[in-house]
Amino acid sequence: MATCYAQPAAANYNTAPGYAQRQRGYRVCDTCGAPETPTSTKFRLCGGCMTTQYCSPDCQKSHWPSHKTICQHTANQLANAKLAPMSGAPADENLAKNLRKFTSAHTALFGWAGFQALQLKKVPANIRQSALLIDLTYKNHDEAHRRFSIASARIVPRTFVCDPLVNADIQRREERCRQNGGIGTAIVILQCNGISQVMPVEVDPPAKITWDAREDWPQVLHHFVEAGRTDFKPISTTAQGIVYG
């Protein structure tokens, strides 16, 4: 029997799709660890890999010596990824780039879905063994954040990620997260027609996690992706009451 909830998973769950604005506060600078906030300067993505983010040009410059290897590796994947004509699939050589743009636009939603799917509120240790795998289908759309639909989502072992350079980058993030008191890095993998994007999510310690534990994450995932919403704000129950964000 499906669980019934008194509150929707997000404040705008039942509102009509409108102008999509990026929800800030879910990105972390890969150099200094500072979070992006509504009052901070908008974070910049690395132009090579399009996945690593920085709070300032100085942080980006100082991080380059350690980032260079994984950046060039990811950039080469972008350059070499050619989507061969497949039954029912478009011949789009920019699939990898579009997938990265799609992942970046829905960072808040995918991070929340990974947290819920791995049940990290109840079993934080799951972060070390499992990952969330999201299978996508491609569709033509003028907006990058609406070029994919979710076909399925399931839990897989973390060993599903077998690229040694990607795993080394994940390990670096894990060490930084734990040094800052977090429990580790949750892994969300998005894939479409043989192209994949690994999204590491650094998770705070349980005492700081205010998101409510929910089992309806697959429905919420489908709902927001299909609606094209990038301003997802998850529900949290705090001492001050119900809040979103």
C-alpha cells in the first residue's frame, strides 16, 4: 500500500509549470567548499567538463592542477561521444553535452531523489554501498532541461561506476565531505543510449539533514522532470514547523 503524505514533496508540486528558475543553494565550490546561496555570486561551471563548479575565478584557477586530469578525461568523452543512429533515437552528436546540461539544471531534484532512494535519513551507511541509477529517453525540445524523460530509476551497487578517473574524483569529494563532518558522497548516475553522467552529492551529517524521509521520490522525479521545473524545493520538518527548501 502506498504511503499517504499530509504535505506534498515540494511547495510548487501542484502549481502549473511556469518560468523555470535555477534553485540555488545546492552547489558547492570544488575548491573551498563554499555553498552557493541566493545572495552569493552565481557559481560558474568549468568550461571543459561542464560538471565542476566554482564560486570565483580564483578558486577555479587554484583548483586546475588537481582538476586537470579528470577535466580533460570528461572533455574528451564529450568530444568523442557520437550517438549512432538507433531505432527510435535521434542521431545527435551533442547528446553527452545535453545530458550534462540537463543534469546541472535538475541538480536539486536529483540530489534529493538520491538521498531518498538510498534511505540516507534512516540508514546513512547505504551511501557507501549503493547508488541511484536513472535511465532516460531523449526527446527534441528547445530547452536543454526538457530534452530527456525518465524511463526508470533503480538502486545499483556503487561498483556500477567503473571508470577509475571518475572514481578517483568521487573519492576526493568523499574525503573533503568527511573532513567537513559529512557522511560521504551519494552517487546519482544518469544514462541515455550508452552515454552516462555521474553526479556526486556530498551529504551533511544526519543531525543537519532536515529533509523528510519519503517513499514517493519516483513519482516526484517524474513529475518535476516532465513539467520542466528546475526550482524544486523539498519539504523539511523543523522545530519552527514545515518549510520548503
